[in-house]
Amino acid sequence: MERLKQRADFLAAATGTKVPAAAFVLQARKRADDGPVRFGFTVSKKVGNAVERNRVRRRLKEIVRLSDGKRIQAGHDYVLIGRRAALKLPFERMTDDFAGALRRAHSAPLGSSFAGR
């Protein structure tokens, strides 16, 4: 797994599929190449102070690290946008939501959004 670090990569991922969950929003975009999977993590200052934002970011990174990798597809960029609910939700629920979000992201047409579903 590689990390997204360039702003342009985050902006490109924002044009892909968006799947909201209670603790995060997953953005997924297929790249033109079949290179390794890349993940980006972001948490807005609206979530809380630096300690809370870092805690959310660490939880999101751990979810990705522990995922079985069956639904993660090569040649894709994923961005997880943390929400405040990630501070209080049980970790098991967040991992289940992540698996479901990946399933929904790959079953959707490109550029679609699941907001309001």
C-alpha cells in the first residue's frame, strides 16, 4: 500500500465515486495504470483539535491496515475523509463500514455519489 501525499492526487480522487459512512467518507478513483493501491487520509479541523484529528487518522489507517484486501483493487486511489463520529464509534463497526463502502464503491458507476441513499 502506498500513500497519497500530493494535493493533485487528492483532488483527482474527489472526482471519483463517493461513499459516505458514519465515521468517514470513502472516495475511490480508478487510475489509468495498474500500479499499486494508494490511500490518502484527511481529517478537517471541524472534527476537533489536533489530538482528536490525529486519533481519527490513526483509526482510519488501522482499518485499512487490517482490511483483508479482497475488495481493494490495484490501480485505484482511495481517500478516507474522517468524521467526528470516528472518535466514538466501535472499531468493529468502522471496519464493517469500510468493507461495505469498498463493496459499494466498486459496484457503482464511475463518478457517482451515494449521498442520500
